[in-house]
Amino acid sequence: MKQSFFQLSLIVLLIFLSIESYASNASDKVRYAFLTDIHVSPGKESEKALTQIVNEVNKGSFDFVILTGDLTNVGADVELKTVKNVLSDLHIPYYIISGNHENTWSESAGKTFRSLFGEDRFVFDYGKYRFFGIPTGPYMKMGNGHTKEEDIEWLKDQLKDPSSKGKTLIAAAHYPLMDGIDNWYKITDILKEAQVSYVMCGHGHILSLLNFDGIPGIMGRATFTRTDSRIGGYNIVELTNDSVYVYEKIVGKDDLHPFTKFGLDGDQTILNGLPTSKRPDYSVNGQYKNVEEAFVIENSASVFTGIAYFKNDVIVYGCSDGKIKAWDVSEDKHPRQLWEKQVNGSIYTTPLVAGDAVVVGSIDGELTAYYSETGNIKWNLSLGKTISGNGRIKGNYLYIGAEADFYKINVENGKIIWKYSATGRLQAEPLILSNQVIFGAWDTYLYCLNKKSGTLNWKWSNGSSQILYSPGDVVPVANSDVVYIVAPDRYMTAINLKDGKTLWRSNDFKVRESIGISQDGKTIYAKTMNDSIIAVHSSKDKMSLTYALNAGYGYEHNPSPMIEVNHTIYLGTSNGTLIAIDSKNHQIKWKHKCGNSGINNIKCDKKGNILVSLIEGKIMKIFPHQ
């Protein structure tokens, strides 16, 4: 009897250990679908392909789905809602982050993404694995990718969480963690310290193995690749026996195409021969020793706005965490914060000086005038529409866009004088002339309104139906009766102010969105996408080049306007370099690398010092010695 009982107990114990062992091994085995760059447009092949992928995943053996951005084609709300609708048919969980197509051209400044999918980052556990996803921008304008400072802090906190110990850590981003992101090295330093096993990403559309500063990177294939735009596909990842296996899956085909396999134990031999990015180089600052940083203000959030500057040495700017900050900068070495206000959501609108107040718009549709010295509210206007673009104040009036509506507002009391409705999102600062208001929109058009009544004088188009070629983020300049723009179609265009007719267009130089005008109005400046600035005579007859100067900034697409002050041209690049050019002798006066992210705008104070804000959260005053 005793022996029989002992045998029964032993059998029960063996069964229990077997079940426990199976459960443990099962938790070590993970199979998930990895989707990226699905670029969905309603009713197009991209929507059909995503639907087919969802159906395949539902019929297959998957634990979850990870999507690493570029869910849409142009970031439109209707596209995001289409993606959400298709993904809602999945029978398993999915985890999602945005890509540059959601962040650069978002008509809601990211609000729609969050309302549909929740926070634009994720962390979750599956068995012994912990997965992290972080967004990489860029946000609301062209430039390098960028992870917000607050998202970096979140990642640090998550990886330092005691519950992460003992987990195999895996990360996801949209951009490759290389020099396409201005602060990539901050992210890889954090991931390496935590011993993250590998990183998934998208953006490049081709299934690839990459070297993220010593961390294996898996770039997933897009639904439709550049090499074959007819056959849809996606990626499958399996984790087992402390190794990762990556496959390519063609929609509608049964077989898998093995791509790569490597261990999760930190073995970097698979990275041999793969290039990695070089860290930022500040050596240029040693070449121009006549430039001094009067002060640097470091913020704990990113900054996507320019600076409002008051003549009494007060500056105001907005942050990505919704804070509005005012500083007294009268003492160069010791700036002093005056006040701080909190609003909901990131701020993308550059604050504007309105007498003794500053006007700031928010993505929640609130337009507020704060007294510059105290931060007390002078007036508030609820427009109920996302304000993500820059306005301009002329006289007693503010001219600004909110989504597709353009307003003229009394800056003393916040009363609306008139409203005009365009058909696309308004982003760039308008040009205000004696009788006209001129602005571009993300609907292919440049608009000219009657300044007094708000009625349409004319609207101009380059003839393309491609929305991403719109003059949506260029600040027009004008001389006499000609308006000049540069746009993502890489043309410089001269337009007749009277009737909106094209006078001339030229793509001899690959210009894009960054333009300026000389103090005397006789020269138009533009930044090309590779190294050079051009100076063009302000002619209505043809494009007449005055000179071109190689400024040596490399590949470039920062839309920050160029300005001229005291015969010096200033331009800011997407890698944080401020360049000063003598407009008389057409020579570079100096360069200063202020940081490693885009310069938002450039201001000159009453002493001739230069003020800049950088996306990475720096506010800096530059003092050039004569």
C-alpha cells in the first residue's frame, strides 16, 4: 500500500514537473508578426494588403503583432482611422508606434493617433521577454528624426525598473537608430547599458540587418517595397532557444523566406562589416573662435517652437511637454526664469509678441495671450481646432491658421475679425503685405487674401496633385509685385502678386522650403538640399542667379527661414549648425554648432546677439565678436 502510494505520488510529481517545464519552455518560445511602413490609403491596394495580412495572422500561429510606424501615406485622420478599423479585426494583441508620415504631416498634431491607439510608445511582457517601443519623429516639419526628451526619460525609467532584471529586452523604433535621428546616440547608450538584445525598425522598406552602435538592428520590409511595388509582404520573428529567427512572408504564399538568425546573448559577430554612425562632431567650433555662447538654457523636454523676443530682454517659447516658459535674459551669463504655464499636448506654434503680451496657440485649439512679465492671462480664445502652425502679428492684428481655417484676430481683446477656410492644414507663417495676406497650405495651394475683408484674391498651384509637394511649410517672401516661394517639389517659383499667375519656375538648384530676402529686398536667398545657398536677383522675368556659395553643411532639409541682419545672412541647419555669411563679399563669416538637432528659428536681440532654439531642448544666445 505504501509502495503504491509512493509510486502514485512520484507519478503526480513527474506530471507536475513536466507541465511546469512545458510552461516554462512555452514562455520562452515566441512568434510574432512584425509590420512596418504599411502606408495605408483608404480604398487603395495598401488597405487591401493590410486586410489580407490581418486575415493571414488570424489563421496563423502568432502571439502578437508589432507595428513600427508609417501606418499611413500622408498622416491624414481618415487614413489613421482606416488602419485602426482594419487592425480591430485582429484576434491577438497588437502594439504600435508612429512613423514620420504620422508625425511630420499629421493634421491633428498627433491627437488623432493618441485617441485611436493610446500613448505613442509601449512596453509589455511576454514570457521572459520585455518589449519597448519609442517614437522617433520628426514632428510637424521636415528634418532629421528625433526622439523627444521626455520619451528618452521614459525609456530610461522603464529599463531601470527592477522588474526588468532577468528579462530579455527587445526594443522597437521607426527610424533606424543611426544618424537619421539627431539624438540616436542617447538612445543607443541607454539600450546598451541595459543590454537590449536587438532593435526592430522600419523606414527603409527593405528587410535588412543593421548595426546600431553595436546593437543588432532588424529593419523590416514594407508592405510594398521599392523593388517590387506589386506584391505585398510582411515580417515574421521567432524567439526560441535564446536565438532570434527572422523571416520574410509574401502575402498569399505558404512558404517563408529565412532572412537571418542570431543569438540573444550579446554575440556581435553578425555585425562584422556593418557600418555604424559617427557621433556628432563639434570641431567646427574650434575653427571660429570669434563666436561665444552667451548662455544656454537646457530644457527637460524638446522644443519645436521658435522664440518670441521682447525688447526688454524677455524671451518666451513652448515645449513638447506642453509647458510655456518665459525668461529674463538681460544678464547674459545668468538667465532667470520668470514664469511657466502648462497646457495639454505639445506646443508647435512659435509664440508671438503682441505689445506687452505674448500669444501662444495649442494643439487643443486654445489661443491665449499672456502678459510677458507675469504670465497672467490677458485673453483666451477657444478655436476648437488644432493650432500647430506659426502666425504673424502686423499692427493690432494676429494672422494665424488652425487646421484648415485662417483667422484675423484683434490682439488687444482676442476677437475674431474674419475667417477664411482653405482645404488643407495650415502650418507656415503667413506673409503680410499692405493689402494682402499670403500663405501656403498642405492642399497644393498658395493663397492670397484681401487683408481687410478676408476674401480670396487668388490661389496658386504648381499643377501637381501630390499633396506632399505643397507649399505647406514655406514662409513666402515678396518684393514689389512678385511673391517668391520654394517648396518640396524643389522648385523656386516667382508669382505675380496681382493675379497669382506664375512668372517663372526653376529647379536648376534643389531648393526646399528654406527661403529669405535681403534687407533691401533686391535679393532672394534659398538653401539647397546639398551644401549650398543661392542668391537670386528679385526679377519677375526669369531666374537670375547672383551667386551660389558652398556653405558645407551637407544634406539638408530644415525648413527654418533664412534672415539677413546688418548685412549678415543667418541660416540654421537640421544638425544644429548656425552659419553666418557676409552678404557683401559672399563669404562665410563663421559657423557654430549649437547642438545636434534642427534650429527652429533665428532671432537677433537689440545688441546684435543671435538667439536660437533647438529641437533637442536648447535655447542659446550667440555672441559673435567683431
